[in-house]
Amino acid sequence: MAAVVEAHAPEIAFSLSSVYSYWKEFDLDGRRSKLDEIGLKVASLQEHSTANRKKLADATREFKRSSAAATTAAECSTAAGNLLRQYQDEIDALTRRAKHGESAFLDLYEQLFEAPDPAQALAVALDNETQMSQLTAQAQKVASELAEYKAESKAIKNQDLTIRKQEEAIRELSAALQAKDEELSDARKQAAAEADAAVLQRMQAREDELSEMLAGAQSSLEAMQRLYAAAQNQLFELQSTREEAAAGRQEEVELAAAELEAVQARLMSLEAEKGSLKGKLEASRSAASAGAAGGQAASSSIEDTLRQELNSQREVASRLRQDLAAARQALHDTAAQWEERCSSLQEQLEQQQQSGEQLQRELHARPTVGQLQELQQQVRALQAIGYGSVEELQPFSPQAGNAAAAAGQTAAAAAADAKGMAGPATAAAGGGLMNLEGLLLAKSRKLEHEVTMAKLAMAEASQELAAAREQVAELQEQQQQQSDLISRLEDDLLAVRQGTAGTAAAAAAPGTAAAAAATGLVGAAGSGSLPAPLASADDDANSSSDSHMLRVLVGQRDRLKQRVGELELQLAATRGELQTSQHELSAARADNVALVERLRYVGGYRQQAAAARSSAAATGAAGGDVEAGGGDVVGKYSALYDEAIDPFKEFQGQQREQKRRQMSVADKAMYSVGSLVYQSGAARLLTFAYLVVLHLLVFGSLTHMTHRTSDHIMDHHELLLQNRHDLTSMMHHDGTALPGGSSAAAAAAGSQSPGHL
């Protein structure tokens, strides 16, 4: 394409210059006023011709009526002469109009005959403009890349200088660090000796304190035992006293019960005697109706005596009952008091036993002299290597107070753990090189084990993350389906509500078979004799069915909304779990990178210590480690660590951030939108769907407008042909056309067509 353009470059330049010179001389803007005047004159002539044609049509109709009503030939000839003059005037006007149009067309044709075709020149100019814009964009891109390369070269030069300065600073710092390491090793040795002495003193003081606490605990235990024995003796005495009091009260209760039974027996005998006496008295009264006064006095005195004796016996029985109830209540209160006292003494005894057992456990948990010596050796070793002492050992503190036992137990456990990891090499005094190597190997194994566990945790977190993402996608799809279903149901509900009246009208139509089957009253409806009760019943049935359907749809909508709410809650919970998993994954990754850094430190120290032992032992120690974590994990996180400390990557990131800050607001907005669309699959899908729908809409609109315009043009053309045919038929039907009538009709049709077009 470029070669073709270069070959035809002179021709293209000549055509462009000729087109430009001609159209400049033509002065289209200056001629517009003249062309407008010509157009206005043509329009006025067309309007005048239309008005004349109407007048001719009226005159022709008038001539027909007058000729039909005329009686003489003179009148007909006069009317025909007037009509012919009018037609002749119209023909002359049409001739002038045609001459004016021809002259205007010939003038314009003479001016445009030698005009060059501007289409090719415009196409070439458009291609040149497109190429020019492309070349301009390429030039700007090349200029920006050149500026970037210059900036990068300048930055690289500055970095070379900076690297040299930093290398010199590193050498100086290495020398200073070596001197500091020597000073630190001397200080550590001195501090280790001082710490050993201080720890030994603290241990001795602690041992004395523990001995005193043991003696005090033993004495308190003996006192508790004596108190326990005394409490048991007192309990036995209280129990015996309680049993004796209970036996005495039981005997009193039995005596009172026996006396009460005797009193009740006496009362029953007196009641029987009273009954017999009453029988006798009634018999004596019935025998002697007028009974003697002496007999009545005797019987009344006997009755009074018996009543007094009965009342006294009742009082004695009530008093005995009260005494019995009071004795029982006192016995119950005494038993409750003794039970409460026994339970309180039992609780005190259990508390004393628990405190004694706790003191014994604390005594057993405290470290022995051998454990103390081993702990001192581990403290020396850890202080000598200066690494991991805080994680592996909890130091003793004289200010521990009541927490001394727990601290001693923790220290003993840590010492046992360190002893188990270090192996038999820690038993020797001073530890030496093998003690340090054993500790470093143990620490390396532990770190590798932690790396392996972190890898497993990260794999589980990745699986959980993938499962959570799948669940989120499923929930989103379900939510979309539920939303679509709800929208469809709401649309159906709205359609049912709006179509209730139409459905009722359709059901009432006499010509519908469904309505006839539903109501069975087509004949009655067609004749207008539908009963009012049947019509009301039909309306009630329709309204009840509609209301029932509405209730069903509303119930479904409520259930779907409730389900959507539950799914949204599950989606929120899943998103929270997803964020938590992502945070845990990032934290695990950071921890693994930190562990790799520490492994490198331990590996460097191991390489320094490997000079004092054989390579076979080093290989065996490394190969015998089952929990080594695998080279893949270490290599992966080593790469992450190298990327984290890569200065060139950081410099590139700074350069990208600087370029982004230098962007304009529109560029930043486009960059943000592009990043969002690129990073999100949903955003990419939405953008693609939007572009497809937009293009389909544009193409559909263009197709519709094209077909509509073509149909409109065809209809208009048919209308013009029909008008021409009507005019021609009218002229032939009137029979008044002269030899120039056909040309006049054609001219009239020609004058009408531009106006419509």
C-alpha cells in the first residue's frame, strides 16, 4: 500500500491541486444566493401553475355546463373561445417556465461540466489523514518510549553509582559487623558467666524458699490431720448424743401414744355408757310419763357428771396431742441442725483434703536438683548461640511470687524438651560444639516441620477457598434464578390483575365457545334474558377464583422472598468465610516467607559449624530428617522471599506508580475501568453483552429505517403515477385537448413531480 501511494504521489498531488483551484474559483458559497433565487422562482412558478390548472379545471367544468345549457352555436363558440384563450395562456406560461428551467440547468451544467471529480481526491485525502493520524500516534509512542528509555538509562546510571556506594557501605558495615560480632561474643561469654552465677544464686535462693515452703506445708498438713481427727471424734460424739436423744424422745412418744390410746379407750367406754344411760332414761321417761321430781333430779345430776367427765377427758386428749406435736417438731428441728452441722464439717474436711492434695502436687511438680543442673546447661547453650532462647525457654524470676510453681513446671518441661531434641550431647558440662550443633539441627528440624505444616494448612486453605468460591458462584446463580422467577411471577400477577375485566368480558361474549361451555347460557345471553342471580353468581365465582389465584401467587412470592433472604445471608456468611480464608492464606504465606528467612540464617550457621564435623555426619543428619518439608516448598517460598527483597521489581513498581500519578483524570478513569474489567470475569462478560446488544440495536435500527424509507419512496412513486394517470384520463375524457394538449399534460405532470419529490 505504501509503495502504491509513493508511485502515484505526483498524480495525487496534481489532482488535489486541480480540485482545490477549481472549487476555489467556482465560489460555491457566493453562488448559493443566486441558486436560492432560482429555486424560489421555480417554486413560485410551480405554485402559479398549480393555481392555473385548478382555474382551467373549473373553467372546463363551467364550459361543460354552459354548453349543455346553451341553445345557440354562438354562445358555444364564445364559451369555447374563452376556454381556448385560457388554455393558450397556460401553455405560454408553461413554455416560459420550461425555458427558465432549461436556461438555469444549462448555466449550471456549463459551470460544472469541466469540474473535476472530487471523490477520488477526497478519498486520497481521507486515506492520507488516516495514515497521518497513525504516523502521528506512532511518533508520539516512539517519543514516549524514547523518553522512558532515557529516564531508565539515567536511572540505571544513578543506580550503578548507588550500587557502588552501597557496596562500599556494605564492606564497611561488614567490617564493623565483624568487629561487633567479636565484641558481642565476648560480651555474651561474660554475660553467660554472670548469668550462670546469677541463675545459680537464684536457684539456691529458690531452693531454700521451696524448702521452707515444704516445711510449712508439712506442718500445715499435720495440723490439718490433727484437726481432721478432732473433727471426726466430735462428729462421733455428736452422732452418739443425737442417737441417745432420739431414743429418749422415741420412748416419750411411745408413752404418750400409749396414754393417748388409753384415754381414747376410756372415752369410748364413756360414750357407750352415755348411750346406755340415755336409752335407760328414755325408757324410764316413756314408762312414767308424769315422772317423779326426784327421779328427774337424779338423772340430770348423772348426766351432768358424765358430761363433765367427758369434757375433762377431751381436754386431756387435746393437751396430749399438742405435747406430741411439739415433741415431734423439736425432734425434727434438732435433727436438721445436726445434719447441717455434719454437712458443714464434711465440706470443711473435703476442702482441707483438697488443699493437702494440691500442696502435694505442687511439691511433686517442682524441679529436682538434677533437672536444675540440666536447665542451667541449656541456658548456657541457648545464650551462647543467641537464637531461640525466648521461644524455647521461660527463665526463672525471683519476683514470680505465687506463680513460682507453674514457672518451675514450665521450665522443667522446656528443659526436658530441649534435652530430648539435643540428644546425649547435652549431658556433658559446657555443651561444646556438639551441643550447639545438636540445638541447631533440632531447631532446623522444627522449622522444617513448621514449613511442612504451613504448606498443609495453606493447601487446606486453598481448597476451602476454591470450595467457597464455587459455593458463592452457585449461590449467585441461584439468586439470579430466584430473582428471574420472582420478576416473572410479579409480571404474571400484574397481567392477571389487569386482564381480569377482559377475561370476564370474553367469558360473557355470546359467540365464544369457551364462554358457552363455562356458563351454559349462550342462548339466554344472546336473547338478552340472562337472569340477574345467575349473572351475580358467575361474577362471584370469577372473583373468588381470581382472589384464590392471587393468594396462591402472593404466597409463592413470599416464600421465594424468604428463600432469597436466606440465600443472601448464606452468601454473606460464605463471603465472610472467603475473606477470612484469604486473610489466613496471606498470613500463612507471610509466615512461610519469614520461616524461609530464618531457615537461611540457620543454614548459614550450619555451614559455618560444618567445618568442625564430617560431611558424612552432615549428610546423614540431613537425610535422616523425615519432616524436612520438601525442596518444592522451600524453593517456592524462597522465590517469594527473593521477589519480596528484589530492588529492581520495587523500582519497576515505583516507576509504574509514578506514571499512573502523571496521568490525566480521563486516563486514570480509563485505566481504573480497564483494570476493573480485566480483573473481573463478571465485568468482562457484562461489557461483552453490552457491546453485542448495542451493535445489534444499531444494525436493527438502520435496517428498519432503510426498509421504511424504501417503502415510503415506492408508495410516493406509485402515487405520482396514479396522479399522472388520473390527469391524463381526465383530459382525454373531457375531449377538450388541443394538438398541444398532450405536451401540456406532460408538462403539468412534470411540474407536479418536482414539487412532490
